[in-house]
Amino acid sequence: MVKRKAIRERVAGDDSEEEFSIEESSSEDDFNEIQQEFEFFDPQAPWDFEGFSRLLRQLLDTDASSFHLGAIADLILAQPLLGSTIKIDGNESDPCALLTILNLKEHKEKPVIKDLINYLCDRAGTNPRLSTLPGLLSAGSSNEVGLLLTERLVNVATELVPPMYRMLLEEILWAVQDKEPYTFTHYLILSKTYSAVPSLLNEETNRPKKKMKPKVKEGVHQGQSMYYFHPEDEVLQRHATMFGGFDYVKQTAEGDSDSKSTFHDFGIATRGHLILMEAAKLEAAVKAMEAEFPSPSAMDES
């Protein structure tokens, strides 16, 4: 069912849904303005399984093949009153965005969750900034960690994300009131970043290089500037206990970065990213997100 009233969002750019694409423009005249109507829905088993699997594959990038994505999708669909999807063409269409939460301790005996926990601990161990995370996720820990999974297609505006977080906060509260196992001490957000790398195509054709204009800067890794796929991550990090990036276990072959960009002069190298925050701080983080990325309805009311 529809969770909220449809939001009419003005989106700059073309109507392509190609994953990992990045838009570049030298002037505003290069953009076409279109209107798309987005609706929020609960996760629904009859229609969302394949869409969730695709979004999870996009989120986990080159390491996606290490997991039974269908099993993760089944866990999400087994809790239809938690989390949201965004769709454009009605209830039975594929979701173009997902936000949900999984209780890692509640599902710790499920093989796919064991694989996820082992993976998160292993990757956290490669970054000193995430060094205490494995202890938090260990079997003997008294902490209750909720894994936030969020991913979307490139044409979904960031302004649509805060309402999804707001609804999730409400749904967690209602679930706790019903004595369901969603009382968390911490939230762990799995995300990803990217950096621009020289394109092999550019080397082959000797084209003059263009200057990239990414919107949100994350930091520097191995001399390369890094940027968010999810701009709201910058807000979440201000309220985090720890955050940091990690290399994927399965590295792409030389030249594969070119397939993840619409630029001819730059390819995209992706990395995983983790953000950990105390559960009590998510409310403030969502308020800050709402202020930084106001929804169209909020802007109309102001």
C-alpha cells in the first residue's frame, strides 16, 4: 500500500537509470527538466523480490556475488511494516529505492547474516578507524546492532531520502511498543564511495581531459579525492561514533572502472563505506538531514 502521499519531484538530467552513472555539465543549459511522481510503499513480497536483489547487488558492488542476495531480500520482505521503497509506476512496478533495517543479533544464526557479519568484521579490520566494530558485532557482545541497508537508482533525488528515514524511525518506535525485537543500541549504515581515476579509453584516444565537478567530497584515499554516492552520508557522519571506508575483496580488472561512468575521460573506482552511530543519535541525524535536504512538500509549505 502507499505509505505516504505521492511526491512530485523536479529532477535535473536525463531519464537514464544506468547504475553508477555521473552527470557532468558545463552550463545549466545542458540539463533537461522533467517531472516524475514518486510514491512510498511498504516492502511487498509479490513484487519487490527481484528489485531488492538488484539494489542489494548495486550496494555490495563487486562483493555482491559472495552473498545469497535472495536470502537478504527474503529477510527484508519478512518484515513488511519496517522500511520503505520508492516507486514511479505504481505498486506493482520495480522499486527504485530501498531503506530498511535488519537486526543482526536476531538473525545471527541465519547463514546469510553470518556471512554478512563475518564480511563486515573482516573489512572493518582493514581500516584502523573501524577497529572496534568487530567487537561490537561479536557473538558475546551485549550490543544490539541494526544494519541499515539503503540503495537507490541514480535518478532518485536525495531530497526523497529524509522522509524514508523519518518513516523508519516511526516504524521502529511502533515495533518496540509492540514488543518486537527492534530495540537497538547502535545503527550500522552500509554504504559506498567513489573516486575518479584516469580512463584507459582516454589514454587510447588521447582526448583532452575535462574537469570533473562532483557534488559532495568525502576525503582522500591513496591520493585520490573521494565522493559519496549517497550525499546524506555526510550528514550521518556528523552524528557517528565511527566511520570509514574499505576496499572490496574482489577488485575489478584494469579498465572496468570505465564501465561505471558516463565520462570518457574518467572512470570510477568504488569502495565500501561504514557508518556507526549510537541509536539515540539517529533522531538528531534525521532532523539534520531534513534541514539539509528538504523534501519538495516541505519547501512548498515554507
